[in-house]
Amino acid sequence: MKDAFGLPQSLLVLGGTSEIALATARRLIARRTRTVWLAGRPTPALDEAAAHLRSLGARVHTVAFDALDPESHEAVLGKIFAEGDVDMVLLAFGVLGDQAQDERQPVNAVRVAQTNYTGAVSAGLVCAGALQAQGHGSLVVLSSVAGERARRANFIYGSSKAGLDTFTQGLGDALYGTGVHVMVVRPGFVRSRMTAGLPEAPLATTPEAVATAIELGLRRRSETVWVPGALRVVMAALRHLPRGIFRRLPV
């Protein structure tokens, strides 16, 4: 169960090597979290992440999970929930893709969409059903400001995040009043392995800053979290720009 401040004692991470997810896990372990499941493809990186979190005092289990295999999600994730209540699920998997290459090779674009959206829909619904069955818990989904408006530079990735964001909002409405808290997190440009080598955007942030915002959102039972918060205003303005003006912006 969560503590008096709304923070989880048990955490399931979908995308167990995500830098944002691991920063969040470290922050929560420093507060109250004692049990962590890291779900992801079996790799040395997943094992190293688990070992690191164990060194912080948590009981950590690794689980083989593939976002691109939705037929396996119910069985894989069901086994975790069968072992006991899960206070928080952090859906953190996703790929950025290569916009220029993916435009030339549509199969690659489809893989981005299947990972970021289709896989998330499947895993999100499985976890939402399990959280509803136990009567409590939070589902936190990492979206992106890229989903707020299509940009020439990354519209394939952005469209997948737009779908994920809309899905998460609708799921939150569907679960309202059930005891399950759904929170969508919209970071801007995050300095991480995923964005290494890319030009840094204004209002760039870090995995640690996103983790801090997630903790605050849990305490407040927020439904939407922007990181940094100033992006809420920036994106509100960009959303309403006429298309002819928007397409001439260097974004």
C-alpha cells in the first residue's frame, strides 16, 4: 500500500533500463519503496540496473518483457500482480527512431509506432485491469511534449506519443472513481542516451528532474505533469499558432 504521502511501497517499471524510470526508482527507494520489478528485454543493462537498485536497499526482481509482443503481456504481467499488490506502475518504454531514415523505410516507422503506442496500449490495459482488481494504485505513463503538435523534425515519434497521451487521458477517465490514479507525464527534451548527439532544445531537462516531478505528482495525485512546468504555457501557445506560421518555425 502507499504511505500517508501517496508514495508507493512497491513499483513495477515497464522499460526497466529507462534512465527516467531508474531515476524515479532511486528517488522512491530513498523515500519508501521497498520492492521493485524491472520489466524489459533480458540484457546485461537490465541486470546492472537491478544490481544498482538492490545496493540502495530495495528487493528487486527482473522480468522478461517485450513491448512488441502484446500476446505475452497478460501472462507476463499477470504473474507479477499474482505475487502481491503493486502500488505503482511506471510505463517508461519507448524508442525515438530516426525520422529521416524512418521516412525512407516505413517498416522502421511502424516499429516506432508499435513500440510507443500499440505496445503501451496493451501493457497499459493489462496493468489498469490488475490495479482496478486490487482496488488501488497509480499508473504513470511517460508521454512527451512531442505529442502536442506534429513537427517536421519528428512527426513519426510525435504521432506515436500523441496517440499514447490521448489513450492515457481516456484511460484515466475510465478509471476515475475506482481507486486507481492515472497520471500522464509530458517531458520536453531530456538529456539522456536516447537524445545523445541531437541538438539540445530550449527548456531541456534531465531524468532526475523528471523523477522529481513524478514524485510531486504522486503526492498531489496530479493527472498531468509537465517537465519543466513552463512547457505547459509554451505548448499552449504553439498549439494555437496558424499552421502556415508554425511550419516556418525552426522546431
